[in-house]
Amino acid sequence: MVLEVGSNIEAAGHGGVALVTACEADAVASRIEGVRRRVAHAGQDPDQVRIVAVTKGFGPDAVDAAVIAGLRDVGENYAQELLAKVEDSSADARWHFLGQVQRNKVRRLAPFVRTWHAIDRIAAARSVAGAGPGAEVMIQVNVIGAPSKPGCPPEDVDDLVAGCRRLPLDVSGLMAVGPAGDIEGTRKCFRWLAERARRLGLRELSMGMSDDYEIAIAEGATTLRLGRVIFGPRPGPAGARR
């Protein structure tokens, strides 16, 4: 079965999302299996690691391809793309929202989003709790320390987790993005995040993308956010990471 989810951009609809062609579902399945082998080689049981297929920049057929290949956890960074794919894809996906939580968009997203990965302030958590009580949330930490990067400062993590735990939410873990192109820096950041999660009694670690997921696995990641390694190069400027 061939699904239109490969390279060659078509400028068409879907809220401005690029449509792509020529990627087969079995090719996606093969790449996912390759990821699972690398997870095992890095020292973890692949069945215990949640892989989130990041479809940012691809059309809704990328969602179908992932689900057909056995990967139901699908992630988006932007509200408009997620809502368009919910409408246009026929797949029974478990949706993860990976982008910064904007309170004016939470109510539209809440009926579909199972897991929110980027809670970085208590106001965002309150919005999610009000629109989708019981939702799984993760606290995003700015492990790099750059003011321009999203996430709460490391010194505020304990207080934010405590505040979120007082809300009707499933506060499952911590999330972070490592520094690009810095292997040892990434390892150090992921190790810090894993230690903090253990200290806080959190079960999930959402860390690791296409360029660094093997480091993340070695440091204890339980959730990976993968795009290019599953679907191939992302079209346009959005293809830089994930």
C-alpha cells in the first residue's frame, strides 16, 4: 500500500501544511523497526519505550502511515497542524502536543490531545486542567539555560511539579530538548533531567529526537520524539530538527 507521505512537496491545503509524496507505509514500518533495534542496542527494552512520531510539516497521510506501521502515538508542535490532521486523517492516533501551550488554543486542542509535553508555567497547566482534566502532562525544562529557549528554569522545576500535582492532571514526567550538535553537553543535560525526575518520583522522561535519541536512551529516556528518522527529511525550513 502506498501512502502519499514522502518528499516532493505539493503546495496544497491542509492549513498550509506541505503535502508530500512517494513514501510507503512499509518503508515507515522498516524505519520504526530500525529505531527499535537501536533502542535495544542502547540498553533498553523497546517495548518499554514510547515512540512519538512527529509529523510536523508533513500531510495527514504521514499520520496514517505511522499508525498502519503500528505507531499510534503521534505528535505535533502547532495547534493548526494538529487540528487539520485530526480532521483529515482516518487513523486512530493518540495525539501528543509538543509545542508551547497557548492558553487561547487549549480548549480547541483538549478533546484530542492525550499528552501535553511542554508545560512550562503554572498558568498553562491550569488551562489544560480546566479544558481536559485528567490529561497527561510533562514539565518542559530549559536544560540548555539559554533565555531564548522554551521551558521552565531548572531551579523552578520542583515548585512547578508541586503546583501541577495540585491540579486534576496526570503529572507523568519531565521533557527537554538537548543542545544541538553537542554530544557531551546533550548527555550531561539528559543525565541531569533523569536524576531530577527520579528525585521527584516521576515515571516519564520525554527526551531524545532524531539526532540524539540514542544518547537519550542511554540516559534513561522513556519517550522519544522522532520525525526525520521515521519519515525522512522534512520539507522546507521546518526540517531542521526532530
